[in-house]
Amino acid sequence: MSAKRRFALNSLLASLLVCSPCAFADEAQLERGRYLVNIGGCNDCHTAGYLMAPGSIPESEWLKGDRLGWSGPWGTTYPSNLRLLLPYLSESQWLTLARNANYRPPMPNDKLHIMTDEDLLAIYRLVKHLGPAGEPAPAALPPGQTPPAPVVLFPTPPAD
């Protein structure tokens, strides 16, 4: 074998040895992100139709937001399209956003607050892996404004 050919083969083997653990680590993080998105209930709101057919919505449709509104004393909120937001944030920006989350109901802000940085970054990397897709969610409506259908209606809590 010529020296040139041996060098090329050694270079290829070296790149495989370097990349394989990276690819494994990347896939492990993506799997962790998938797991967290599922157990954290992210798909329940941020993936159209997921609550009606859990497990049957393809991953390519995940986290693109929904036009189903959540209406209550706070007004009406719509699940944002995470695929149009997260890919444009740095990891640091995402961590800051998640740690300071104070969104209107039914967003479980407390879940983001208690996740580890590793958990939040696994979700971030999954969303980046899925890539930008879909349309922006409708803008939130203030209390008293009638939302266009459909909505999930939360009752006003009883007074103390």
C-alpha cells in the first residue's frame, strides 16, 4: 500500500474514531430530549392533535404550536411554535429563557424551573435537530376578548 493511500486510510479511521463517540453522544442527547418532551407534556400543548392521538403524531410534526386556545381569567393563550423559536436562540439564551419562564396558564413554568441544565439542553438540541417548521401561533388575547374557536375553557376559580 502506498504511503499516500495509507495516510488517507489512517485519516479516515481517525475521523471515524473521533466522530463515532460524538454521534453517539448526540443521539443520546436527542433520545433524552424526546423522553423529556414526552414525559414533560410539551407535546400535549405544543403539538397539534397530540392529546387526541398520543404517540401517533410523527416526530416531524412535533412542537410546531397549535391554534387550539387555552382560555380563562388570564385571557386566551396559544401554544407557541417552539420550532420557530429555539433554533434561533443560543444555548445560553435558551437556558435564561427557561429559567425565567413566567408564561400565562396553562404553561407549567415550574417544570422548566426545576429541570437541570442538561435536561433543558437536551430539549433544546432536539428542537434544533427537528429544525424550523410550521407557522407562528396566534397572538394571546386579553381577558374579556372572545377568542375564535376552538378553545379549552378554564373556569374562574372560586373566590376565597
